[in-house]
Amino acid sequence: MTTQRQQYRTALATAEILLPMLNPAPNSISITCRRWAPEQVEIEAYAHMDVEAVARWHVAVGGELVSEPHAADHVRWTVRAELGGIPLELWTLVDAPPEVEPLPMRELHTDAAQAVLGEWIDAHGDPGDWTEDIRLAYAAQIADLRAGATDGAA
């Protein structure tokens, strides 16, 4: 008997043990033994858009549970494990969650704010000595500047 045939037989026996362990049952299960590597065989099981099934399979067979982007708009959840010396790949493909759009960023006008601070220091002295009214007026002008107002007068 060839190595490839023996590997198929071992994988079929392993699949018989595996199938009752997979609850819910997979939508498909396949055994692959490539011609260029007849000593290697793999069992693959697929659940259609069902992350919960893959998570339950992970509990049943152990191994590693990973998620990774697949194409632009999907995520592939995969359990990689071994049963009876046969590598397993149990997986599903689901829609990727919608991307959260970043909040718009305002330019802080740092150079302009520094110039305004210089003007206020020239007009009112050391900021540590400013009265509460002067501090509030300065803060209001900086807020206006950052909001897009262009008036830089103190």
C-alpha cells in the first residue's frame, strides 16, 4: 500500500472520530493529501458564516484559534489543531465588522497659538500673574482660533 493511501486511511479513521466531536456539524469536511507530499494529510472542516461553531469546535479539539483579515471585507476564523497525528483546520469566513471612521481632526494652529500667547504676555505680563478674567479671555481666544476663527488680536 502506498504512503498516500495509508495516510488517507488514517485520515478517514480520524475523521470518523472527529465528526461526532464537531457540534454543530460542519457544512463540509474534506481530506487532502497532496501528490508532492504523500506523507502529509490534512482534514479541513468548514462552517458557513458561523464563528460560534468554530469557537465550540475549538473547545472540543483544542489547538489554536486565530482570526485574520481575508480580502477587504471578511475575517477568517480558524482552529488549527491535531487529532491522531493528523493536522486539522476548522474554519469559517464572516463579514468584517464595519470600520469605524476616525473623528475629524482639527489643526491646532500651534504657531498661531504661540503668537497669540506672545501678544497676551506682552499685553498682560507673566501668565502666572493673570487674573481669572484675563485667563478666561485668553482661553476663549485660543478656543476660537482652534475652531477656525482667524482673529488673533488680544
